[in-house]
Amino acid sequence: MLTSGLNHVATLTNDAPRLQAFYREVFEAEVIRDAPEIEGNDAVRLSIIRVGPHAELNVFQIEGNTEADRQVPMFGRGRLDHFALQAASTEAACRAKWSRPSRRSASG
């Protein structure tokens, strides 16, 4: 097989701090970059979140882009239908499932 797993998934958000907090709290992920895509231009912000040894989320927050606000029904194949992360073990998957912050607490 030519691949050994997921390298990265790029997606849009309208709330990078909330998204980062979710992945840090639930998956013990590491935010390795959170800065403007182009130095000196805050209109496009790129966060890179390491979610595994060789897997990252590249999360863009783009000023004026409302695509992240649009909700697309499941299987409507909107901006990103879904992606799956491989858990290190069944125990790790259960720990992540039960340690999820509630939507209410994550919304601040």
C-alpha cells in the first residue's frame, strides 16, 4: 500500500479558537501553527492541528467567507462531508468519546 494513513485534511471554520479547543480537549491534539497565512495579512488565518504522528488538520478562517456558516445535510456533499481519525486503540476511542465537552461548555 502506498499510504500509511491520513496526512492532512483542510477545512474551513468561523471559530478557530473553539475548534482548536475541541481537538485539544478531546484528542489531546497539538496546535502547531496559528497565524495569518500570509504574514501581515490577517484576512486568511491558518491553524495546523496535529492529531496524530503523521496527521494534521489544516483549518482556514477566512474573513468574509460565510461558507463555514452554511449547513449542508448529511450526504449533501457540502464543503466537507466527514473524515475519520484512526484511534490508537479501542480504549483511546472510548476515552475520547466520554471526555467530549458538551456543546454548551464549548460555545463559551
